[in-house]
Amino acid sequence: MADTDFPNDLIALERSAWQAIQAGTLTVDTALAVQQAVTTFAAETKQSRIDVEMALKKKVRHPEPEAA
């Protein structure tokens, strides 16, 4: 999947969920909110939900180093 320009709110939501996972505090409501946002974004951009989810997780969990 090519680089996707994710909306800032979707990145923030995934970042929040990732921090909750790391802290052991992820709730069903948070996980569901991320899943619904990913599904909506995938439908709006006519992409596979799983591809969108994987790219979003990669962007949040394994960000590219910023250019100097």
C-alpha cells in the first residue's frame, strides 16, 4: 500500500490506543472507536480495511525517522 495521508484525528486515535495497549489500559470502547474510524476511512478512500489498519499501525508504532 502506498503512503496514505491519514487524517490527524485518526492518527491521534490510534496513538491513544497504542499508548493504552502499552500501559495495559486499553478498553473495548477505545478499540471499537479505532476500528470504526479505520473502517470508515477505508470505505471513504476505497481501500481495504486491513491494508488501512496495517499502514496506520505501522505509521504510529514504527514511524519513519524525520528528515534532517
